[in-house]
Amino acid sequence: MTPSPASKFKSAAIALQRIFEKDRLANKHRKEIAKFFISQRDLTLQYLKKLEPLFEEKNPLVKTQAEIPGWDAVWNEIAKRSTEELQKIILNVERDGMEAGLSRSKKTISISGVNPAKGTFDLSNPRAVEFFKETGGDLKYIKGIQDTTRDGLQTLITNAIDSGHSYGQIATDIKNSFDGMSRDRAKSIAIHEIGVSYESGNMQFAQGLKDAGIKMVKRWRDSGDDLVSEGCLENAADGQIPIDQPHSSGHMQPPRFPGRGGSGGCRCYEEYEQAEE
């Protein structure tokens, strides 16, 4: 069944409202993540001082671009000292996002004969706890963020050594690299984490209603503009489906993809309703 113009307009208006709410939360936490990258920059420069002799021109220890004696030990110490802080930051982002998603669902999901706002759905329920374990609470996920930083630094340093740059030049390059991470990468991480946790909170609430014996269905909603990707349009074309059924893309709910190259990423949302008897 093709959605009516009124239905499309309503869906787009709700999408914009949710995009604004997610962006507001992401901007709040972007600053916290950016601050983390700056503190990690200072820590990196502090430890890199130990390798300063490597950056002297024609240093015999550096035979090829791939050899940086002592770098692995230096980075392992940096990661060890900063991982716990990063994990706490990511958990804070996700808690905020999930609480916002839960709150929005309480206001918008209409159930016959039931007042969802009085439901006992919060961050202590088993699904929410499991979500935190699999995302922000998962050290493998945090390690992925750290490894991306390490790989970028390693490439920067090896290229600099190979070019015969001085320690001062390399330190400036590292500062510039982290400044970029504090802007662009912090923004991407915040937007993605808020998007995932917000929609997960939305889903947790609907699943809670299902657990209470209410038959629930869902529908993938897009933002209704020319920026919607083909994959998201296909998911929207699925129409109303059972709450436990994946969409055409294989996703259970948005976001379908993270932000890339300054993009805000997937701007869709999942709409949950009580199934008609």
C-alpha cells in the first residue's frame, strides 16, 4: 500500500524532530569525545619523547619505513592509560541516547487500553544491560577506536621518519592530526553512537510492550527528502512488518550506516505500533 501524501509529510516531520534531538545529544557529547582526543594527543607527545633520537637525520636504527623501534611499547602504554576513560565516555553517550529513545517512545507509541508512559522500561532492564555489554561496554569495540588512532599515527610517524623530518616537525604533524580527530572523528563517533543507542532505546521500549503480551509491529521511516539512500528506501518499502523480523537490508532498525566524510549518517527512524487484530 502506497503511503498517502499526508502520511509522508507526517513521517518526514517526525524524522526531522528526531534528527534534531539526536543532533543535540551528539553535539553535547562531541565536545567530551574531542576533549578525550586532545588529552590523548598530549599523552602521545609525552611518550613519544622517549623515541626522539629516532628522528635524528640518518639514524642507523631506522633502516626502512616500516621500522620504528619501541613504538609498539609506547602505544600500548598510551592505550592502557586511556582505554578506561574512553570506555566511560562511550557509555555516557549511549546511556543518554537510549534514555532519549525510551522517553520518545513513551510519548509516541499508542497502545489500546494501556498507558505506555507508566511502563517500567528503563536502563536496568535485561535488554538494555545486554546492549551496553555488546557496544560501549565491550572492550573490543573500544579497542577498535584505539586501533584506528594507532594505525593513523604509525603511518604518520613512519612517513615522517622516512622523509627525515625532525622531532619538532613530527610533533607538529601529530598535533594537527589530533586536532582533526577532535573535530571530525569526534563528531562522527558521537553521531553514530547517539543514533544507534537512540534507536535501540526506541526498540527496547517496543520489545518491553511485546513481552507484556501486546502484539507489536514496526515500519522503517525515512526523512522524506532527496538525500535518502536506496537501501533505506527499500527498507521503507517493506511496509509494516513483525517487530522481530529484519528489514530488506538485514537491519532490525536504523541506523543502516554511520556518518562518513562529514555526513550525518543514516537519518531514518523505526516506527512501532500495536498490531491490528
